[in-house]
Amino acid sequence: MSKSMARLHSETRATLRGLAFLSPWLIGFIAFTIVPIALSLYYSFCDYSLIQPPLYKGLVNYHLLFHDVVFWKVLRNTAIYALMALPLGMLVSLGLAMLLNLKISGLSIYRAAIFLPSLVPAAASAMLWLWLFNAKLGLINVFLRALGVTNPPDWLMDVRWSMPALVLMSFWGLGNTIIIYLAGLQDVPRELYEAASIDGASAARKVWHVTLPSISPVIFFNLIIAIIGTLQVFVLPYIMTKGGPARSTYFYTMYLYDNAFSYLKMGYASAMAWVQLLIVLALTALAAWSSKKWVHYAGN
Amino acid sequence: MSSDMTNRTSTLQKVSSVASLGATDVASVPRGSRKGLGGRLFAHSLLIAVCIAALMPFVWMLSTSLKTLEATTAFPPTFWPHPIQWHNYLDVFHQEHANFLLWTRNTLVIAVLGVAGTTLSSAIAAYGFARLRFRGRNALFVLMLSTMMIPFPVTMVPLFTLFRWLGDHTGIAWLGTFKPLWVPLWFGSAFNIFLLRQFFMTIPTELSESARIDGCSEFGIFWRIILPLARPALAVVALFAFLAIWNDFLGPLVYLQRPEQFTLTLGLQNFQSQSGGTSWHLLMAASVLVILPAILLFFLAQKSFIEGIATTGLKG
């Protein structure tokens, strides 16, 4: 056969070979991702109670959502939680990573101790922290009383303290993020610091002008992951407070879950899911767009 | 797909984190901090305080798990259990309405099936993305990566109805069995595919080339050359897949229906909501048991991962 035909033939063979290897993933992708997403969109426009087939109703669900008091409540709760947990989490994890990055002895022990809590399954974490935050017998209030605090808060039973308690709990699981920051910090070329020293820069200025820009890709990565994760907070509040007291810890995904599996309003839950997806996409796009301003990739 | 996003994203972080754990152990830590003794002491004391904060919950959990019920409700609470109730750990397995042994078995079954499935299928897909050239490869790769950003709630409801439909139309039950928790894993997981693809790309192409010249089939190259070389990466994938399944809560919550089917995470919660006043000592003992495998694997994996990093020194 001619040369070009031979090339076409081998190109097709290459494509078939590639697709053959990808086939398990492709089949799963279609069956467990594409089809569900399409179905989910369709359900969001329907009345679907599971006992009867979905009934197309147009934008009714979205309309109802907009006027749903609980929807706005859970959206607000999730936003407040995110606004507290994200910046604080970032500060704590970055700070601890920088602390670990100081060349002192015993690094591996400190690192292991800080990382260990993040291995705990959320369900076990929930039990543990329920016990720790127990108003009367919990370690936290025992500690506070020992420090002289006469009336430590009721934590998970108190509308004002339940959310802060959850934010505090989120710090315990920061081990992953800390280690990633540590890896990024250790990648910063020493020459940059040396050059800064020669220029007479103080430690603070070094951090601002050398460290932070150098690890900005890592910060960006962790930020995206954190946004996506924080907006879906479910397990800890579900087990610990079931959304209480007085819905102060009732979050978006929990309401979604209740709509789907407790109230059997699958259409409504699907609409909620799509709103959530759009919010996540919007925030991620925002972060990506803003990253041009503050993320410096090596090699510039 | 049963793992919720938190599982997946934290797994992503976990792998990167263990990677760097190994790396910094192997690389020499340069000495010569210009900080004086005062600065060093301050750093150490700060770190020690943080470590105490990080580890104290574990200690308290252990302490509570070894107390009697009365000791747990004593006010003010005491620190050392007196006398130490080792039998609490046995009592955990003999609770009515809480079959811990069964739950452990369930979790193990799902974990083994799931880990085997995801490791194998992700490796196959990763090979396609890493070692083969064909049209549309990069586009498909980006598409695959983007699936990692989809929040689980979006697919949660349709997957539920999908499995129900499968049960109704194929005569094989899906809901209320373990299948939804491990079968999807046999079709690759985006994150594992990504990880293994990165690793496969570091293997020199000459190895594949010479095998092809020798007439080896593509799958043969994959199975006999690439896979054995990838053992460290496969170990990491298996390790974190195991942890993700062990820790998964939302998946079992949605798909499992009867207490006999529960996994440990689901059962633990069930255990708590049973009796009127919570038996904190038993609950803590049960929690310790649930946490144990992860802790053990961590101490084991640290070593095996260092070896993995060392052997992949061929990369750098």
C-alpha cells in the first residue's frame, strides 16, 4: 500500500490500541459519571419521589429553591463555615509548615505527630470530638476550667459555639495540607534566600518576597482543593450534631441529602446539587483567574 | 463512585504528603541555622505545644477507652484509668445491636475488592495515557482530570437510582449490597490514573521500544515490563485506596441499608446512637480499633515509601 495509507493504517491502529487500554476507564466514565450527571440535570427539572417515575416540571424546583428559607440558611451556614475555615486553615497550615521548615532537630517526629490525626476516619473523629467537646466531662472544658475559665461554652449544644467548634475540629485534620506546604517550602532554592540576605533583607521580608511567591503554585493547589472540600462538609456535622442546635450546623450537603433520602424529593435535591456544582465551578474559575495575579511558576 | 470529595481530595493530599515524607527523609537536611539558641528554643517549644495539641485527643481517647463506665462520668474527670479495663476492647465485640466483627469483615471485603480493582484498572488506563501515543489522548486526559472536581452530591442521587434500576432490570441486587461500593472502582479512579500516569512517564521509552522490536505485544509490555517496575507507585495507590475505602462514610450511608451490611464507619455511628446514655468507654475503645489500621499502615508505609523514592532515583 502507499506510504500515506500505511501511515493512516498505523495511526488507526495506534488509536485503537490506546482506546483499548483506556476502555475500562471510558466505560466507567460514561456509566458512572456522564450518565449520572445528565440524569441529575434532568431530575432537577422534575418532580421525582422515587416511588413514581420523574415528572417533568420545568424550572419549578429552582423557583422553589429560591424561596426556600432553609436553602438560604444552609447556604449561609456553609459560606460562614468556609469563610472561617479556609483562611484560618491556610494560615495555620502554612505557619506550621514554615515552623517545621526551620532546620531543627527532631523534624521527623514533629512531622509524624502533626500528620497522624489526618489519617483518622471522619466517623471516628466525630466520636472523639463529641467526647472532647462534651460540656461537662470533655477534655476541652476541663482544660479551660483549669485555666480559670469559670463558665466554658456548651460548644456543640450552643448555637453560638457549634460552628466555631467545627472550625477548630477542621484544624486537626490539616496534616495533609501542612506536609504539602512543607514539601513546597523545601523546594525553594536556597540561592534565592542567600541573594536576599546579601541584599540585607530581614526574615519577614524574605518570607514576603521569596518564600510566598515561590510556593504560590502550592498555595493555589491547596486553595482549590480546600474550596471544593469545604463546600461539601457533611460527615462531621451529620454525625455530631445532625445540623443542630437550631440548624446552626446544618450545611448544604446535609440538606441535599435529607431532601433526597429522607423527604424523597430527588428532583429538588438534584436542583440543589446543580446549584452547588455551579458555585464550585464559579469559585474555582475565580481562583484560577485571580491566580494570574499572584501565582508565580518557576522558570520565569 | 462511592467516595465523597473529601475522601478523594484528602487522598490526593495524602499521596503527595507521603511522597514528601519519604523525600525529606532521604535528602540530607542541611544544617546551619543562623538562629541562636533562643530562637531554637522558641521553635521547639512551639512545635512541642502543637504536637501535644495534635496528639492529646488520641491520648484522651485511649484513656477513656480503658475506664469503667462510672469513671467516664466522674466529675471532675480523671486522667489515669484506675483500674485499667482492658476487657473493654473485648466487650466491644460482644455488644447487642452492634456486630463489630461483622462490620470489620464487611469493610475488609469491600476494601480488598476495591483496592484490587482500582489498582489494576487505573494502571491499565494510566498505561494508555502515559506510554501510548494516539489522537485525542491529551484531550481525554484533561477530561479525566476535570472529573475530580465534580462534587459527589451531583452524582449521588442518579447513582442511587441507577443502581436501583440495575437491580430491577437485571435481577441482581445492587442497592443494599456491597457492589456499588467496589464495582465502580474496577473502572479506574481519576486520581489513581493520574498518579500512575505520572510514574509511568518516568520509565525510559527505550525499554518499551526494544520490547516492541522483539515482537512483544503492547499488553505484554505493560504486564511484564512496566508493571513490575511500578511496584512502589502501585503500593502507594493500593495503600491510599485502602484508607479511602476504610474511611468512607457517605458511600456506605447511601448504598447500604441493613445493619448487617454496615461498614465500620457506618457501624460506629450506629453504635453511638443506640443506648440512652452513651457508653463513652466502649465507644472510645471501638474508635481506637477503627483507627488502628490507618496508624499501623502509616508506620509501615513510611519505610516502604522511602524505598520507593530511592528506587525511583532513576527519575532524577
